[in-house]
Amino acid sequence: MDFEMNLDERKIKILKAIIKDYILTGEPVGSRTISKKYELGVSSATIRNEMSDLEEWGFIIQPHTSAGRIPSDKGYRLYVDKLMEYQAIEDDQLRLFERTLEQKIDQIDELMMEVAKLISYFTNYTSMVSSPQIQKTKLKHMQLIPLDKRSVMLIIVTNANIVTNNVIRMDVPADQDTLNILSNMLNESLRGLTIEEINLPLIQSLKLKMGIYGEIVNSILDAIDHTIQRKNTPDIYLSGTKNLLNFPEFGDLVKTKQIFHTLEEKELLASLLSKAANDGIKIIIGQENEIDEMKHCSIITASYEIDGKTVGTIGVIGPTRMEYSKAVSILSYISRNLDKLLKKISDG
Amino acid sequence: MDFEMNLDERKIKILKAIIKDYILTGEPVGSRTISKKYELGVSSATIRNEMSDLEEWGFIIQPHTSAGRIPSDKGYRLYVDKLMEYQAIEDDQLRLFERTLEQKIDQIDELMMEVAKLISYFTNYTSMVSSPQIQKTKLKHMQLIPLDKRSVMLIIVTNANIVTNNVIRMDVPADQDTLNILSNMLNESLRGLTIEEINLPLIQSLKLKMGIYGEIVNSILDAIDHTIQRKNTPDIYLSGTKNLLNFPEFGDLVKTKQIFHTLEEKELLASLLSKAANDGIKIIIGQENEIDEMKHCSIITASYEIDGKTVGTIGVIGPTRMEYSKAVSILSYISRNLDKLLKKISDG
DNA sequence: AGTTAGCACTCGAGCTAATAGAGTGCTAAC
DNA sequence: GTTAGCACTCTATTAGCTCGAGTGCTAACT
């Protein structure tokens, strides 16, 4: 028995060949295929011996006796960690992305959806995009608008011109002028802060400052708080869910239905994406996935920033037989350039 | 040959039995099944004779010689037009809907998504919901907010507290006070009008009225116009796309992929739904569908109103073998009560 | 005239057996 | 250490077969 694991260069080459070929074709890869298609200068018999070792060490799997080998999750893991060559994003994709950048998109939700579409179009996988976490963006302007006698709308504009609104039910009626004064005071005190920076001491001092408006301020601060709570789970945009159906591994409708079900659980996806935050590129392969229904998928996520702060995540879902290097390069490129797109919204 | 089409009561009963059974089981229905399961007081041989007529007239189809009959699109059409019995919405569904009504939902997009989820949950089909057309809703409040030296944000609040926002690039800088005055003037002139009522003569008279602010007003009215243009295609919310995979008729992955593809084309769905506007309940069966990829589906849509005006549409997509009466009753109930939900957003 | 029992006929679903071929592991020679 | 050769294994495909559901037609019955 060969208990010592000695991954020499030739074994690496063979493993890479198996993974590449299997990602390309989806069919188990045999020793003859490798010796013919990939120039290793050795015969299929030698390769068979090497493959036997690779299988013993768990990097590849034989679906049945008379079939070739397919990579295991462990094999893919080694591949993405050490073996994979990063590739540049393709020129035409670059151009298409630039063109999108030139388009006039003035709503953040449209932009997010457009980004999701681009990712799924570029990768041929299902894409996910989470909108910027509002807590980490800075307050730019607040405005109170009278709706009727007892209710007021609070509009909050942040950093990248993300607009949220909130109806506040007032105990005390307030007229337009009062609301304008209040809006000004709020702006003076809070502008430039991120929403998560608005804490209890700050709120107390605000109440004192507001003097006669104290009681109204209460409701308003509640509303701000409510905004934070509600927006704790960011909006999730999906695109290209149909792409999963392209892959024979999703021919089993029962399993595939479960995946589609998961994709509709936006909270689940939100937590999945938020875990990836701050990590740059993160790759989850098959069984590594925490969500049971996703254990036959791989997920790649990439976080993106506004003003140097990580505020959201983009990602793709595909079969474990995923074109990791391609997907990584695309996600990495888009995540690095997403802040430009977001800034463009601000420019009006 | 029997060229005269004489649809007597017994034939109707048999046709109804075939459709009911096929909707239930998805299997072709034989004459013996009908004579045993549905009490018609005649033998299978008699039913065979009648079925032969029904087939000749195109209401049912025999997939192959030794199979039972399945309804044709024409058969379903007759069924939904004349034969179908409307059924009351189930009690537990009613309760669940009421409970949703009690929940605090203060954003229109959340509400729309919630409604879509309810519909797909109730019907087990894929649901579509289009957000209220902003053009037909009335202006409640407009507010200009300064962002930076050269740009201003226009917030428009309409009827059901639907909020839209728009960044305006100004040629002339404008300070907070000017913007407040302008906001007030705009509100006085335009409040209560629907957006589509804001036409050229009105705009002209506004410009005169605004006097010294004339040049600024231009940009603002452009922005309003832009809002109308952009929001011409309403937002579409989908839920339960995975439900399609429940039905054996969508086992063919190639066709199903096409349907999923169509479901991602929001513009297409928007036009599909908008065509249904003003029509109350509308049923599109199989081949009747204009979209090729949808010719194996049936679609039911129902329009909904705000303040007596039709502003949007809800609907379901399923196999032609759809539980029409159930789906119709659910859509009809929800569409009739949707305005209550929308009003609740207004109440804060 | 309408209904029904009886029966031959058709055709798909599902089972079995046979075959072809891809790929392996092992052995012996290089 | 490498490789040619070969027996062996297992799947996928095909062909042939049977079974049974369902039909249409005919002849008898009411």
C-alpha cells in the first residue's frame, strides 16, 4: 500500500487534465483520452497507474468500474486552491461591460438587475447580486414630506443616491413648515454618518437639541430605526436561473426543483451572500455547502465596495463541474468595477 | 357522416368528466373510467360513441390509437367559457390572505412580492404580478431635494404612497429655499392629477406661472416626463417558477428551458400582462398564446384597480391542464381585494 | 333508434436477452 | 519505471416479446 501521498508534477498534470476535460465535456475521462489529447509523453497504461493513486487519495472518483474518472469535491478544491490558472476577462465581455457603464441607469435596482444579467450572460451560470447594505452607506439627505393629517413620509438619501422611504404615523399633527425645519435639523446633525453609526447616545442628544419638537422626533427616529431593521436583509437580484437547466447534472428534476426552491428563498440567499462579505473571492464546492439542497452545486461569491467599504456581494451558482477560472475572473473584474457603476448613479 | 354538431347534455357531461379527470390525473381518460367514476347511467360502449363525436368536433384528442382521450385547447376553451363551475375560495386561503392583510408591509415592492407568493402558494402555479402603473395614479406630493451643486433629486409620491425618485442635473444651481418654493408651486398646480394628465398645454401654463424659476422648471418637467417614460413598463414580480417542474408536461427540459427563458424577459411579461388590463379575468389557452414558447401553457390574468381605475394585473402560468376554476376564483378574489392592501400602505 | 355486450385489433409501456464498446487492472516484457 | 497485451467488468443500446388498456365495429337487445 502506498500510504505516502506524493503529488509529483506529472500527477498534477494528469489531475489538471482530468478536471479540464470533465469541465468541458461532462463525461468521465479515460486514460486513453488523456494520453491522446494532452501531451504528457507517456502511454495510457502509465496514466492508469497514476490515476489509481489519485483515486486512492480521493481527488478523483470512478462512477463505475468500466468508466473513466471524474473529479471529486476534494479534487476541485485542490484545483481552485493551487492548480487553477487565472485567466483574463475576454475582450468582448470587457467591451460589453464598458458599454453598460455608459448607459444611463438611474435607479439602483435597475443597475443591480443589469449587473446580474451581465454576470449570468458572461458565465452561463445563475447569478446573484445583493444590493449595497444601507447601514454602511452614508446619509446624504433626509426629508420629511406631509402626506395627510396624521402621516408623514421620511425620505432618506444615502451615498450612492440610494433612496429609501418610510411612512411615519404621527401622534401630533405637523405642518409643512415644521417638517422643513425638522428636516434641516436632522440633516445638520446626521449628514455624513453611516446609518449604523446612529446609536442611542446620539439619539438622546438629538432629542434635547430638538427642544419643542421632541415628541415628533421620537416617531422619526423610530422610523429611521425601522428602516435599518427592515433593510438588514438586502435585496437579492437573480438572473439566468434557466441556465442551470443547460447542464445534464440537473436533469434530475426532483433535485433541481429543490435548488429552484432555494433560489426563491431570498433570506437564505441573503445570508449565504453576506457570509461571503469581506472575503473577496470565495468558492464553495459541492458538499462544502451548508445548504443541503445546494450540495450538488458550486457557488462563487465576490464582495464589492463603496468608498472602500465592503457593502455587498455578487456571485454565481453552477454545477460543481464549473468553469472556476472563468467565473472567478469575471466576478473579480465586475466586483472591482461595480463601484464605478454605482457612482454613476450619483452623477445623475 | 354527422356534420351537424349537436352538443346535447350527455355529451357535455362526458366532456366535463374527461376534462375534470384529465386535470386531476394527467392521464388520458378512457371510456370505462368515465362510466365507472362518473354516474352517467350508460355503458362504456355508449360513451365511446359519444367520445367519437366529441373527437370529430375537435374537443378532445386521442394521443394514439390505444389510449384514452385528452381535452384539446378547443375543449378547454368551451369548458372555461360555458361549462366550468366557479368555486368559492377555500376558507384557509381566505384566512391566510386576511392575515397577510393585517401584516405591516410598508413598501409597495414588498407587498407585490408577497401577493405573488400568496398566489403561487394558493394555486401551485407560477404567479405574475405587475406593479400599479404610475401614470394612472394620482400625484400626492412632489419634493425637490438638493444633492450637490449641480444635481437635485425629485421625489414623487402618488396615490398609494408609491414613491419614485429621479436625479435631475441642473444647468443653474438652486439652493434649498428655492427648491422648497418650487416644490410648493408644483404641488399646488399638479396635486391630484394623474401623471398621464400632465400634458403640453398644462406645462406651458406652468412655465408662465413660475416666472423667474422658468428655466429650472424645464429640467424638472423633463424629469417628470422621464419618470413617465421609464415607468411605462411596470415592475414584474414572479413567484413559484419552480412549480412548473411539478407537472409531467414540463418534463421535456428543452421546452421548459424556453419557458423559463421567457419568464426572465420582464418586458415580454409586462406587455403580456398589460394586454390583459381592463378585461377583468382573461384566460389564454395553449395555442391561443401569442408567445411561441408559451403555446404549451395556459395563462390566466386578472386586472386590479386603485380608486376605480385599472392600474395593474395579476396572473398565473401553468400547463394547459390547469385547474381553471380554482385559479380563476383565487385570482378574482385577490384582484378584487388588492386595493385594500394597497390602501394599507398609505395608512402607514 | 338508441343502447350494450362481445370481440378483434392497435399500440405503447415495460421486461428480458443479446451485443457493442469503453475503460480498467494486472501481468509480463522492455 | 514504462508499456503492450489481454481478460474482465459494467453500461448503454437495441431488438424482441408480452401485457394490458382502450378503441371501433358488429350484432343483438329493448
